[in-house]
Amino acid sequence: MSGNLWVWEEEELLAMRRAFAALKAGQPQAERVSQRRMAAEMGVSVTTLNAYMTGKRALDVKFALMFERLTGIPTRSYSPRLADEIASHRHHHKPAV
């Protein structure tokens, strides 16, 4: 890794990358998402996406939400910490009925 991450952040990154690799391995080549398309669909630059995927940036809630929406990989499968943050945020920001 890059040396910029805490050990637990590296563990989350490795778990996310394993889940993503497994997803891609199960898809036909023609259906695999390129980094360019993935970045565009996430609303970030390829450089920013690459920084997350290589550990130059720690995974965060914003990335986790976009990544789950795009890939269908549940955040909890690689980062219970981020999944808890997302759940807590949703719980505290429910609209009044």
C-alpha cells in the first residue's frame, strides 16, 4: 500500500478490492466497467478513483455510497465501520412525516 493509510483502512481497501475483483471475474469481458466509465458514473475524475482504489486516499462514506450504487457490492461486506456511519447518518436524517 501507499503508507498513507492506517492498518484498518488498508484492511478495508483490500477487502473492497477483493470483492470488486470477484465481481469483475464473474462478468463477461464486455460487461466489465472500465475505470474511466466507473469514474464518470461516480462523478469523480479517473485520478480520484485511482487514488481510492490504490490507497492514496482512505475510503470514506461518499466513496462507499457511490461504489455500492454502481457495483451493488454492499459496503458492510468490506467496511462495517463505513456501513455503520451510513446507517447512523440515515437514521438521524429521516424526513419528518
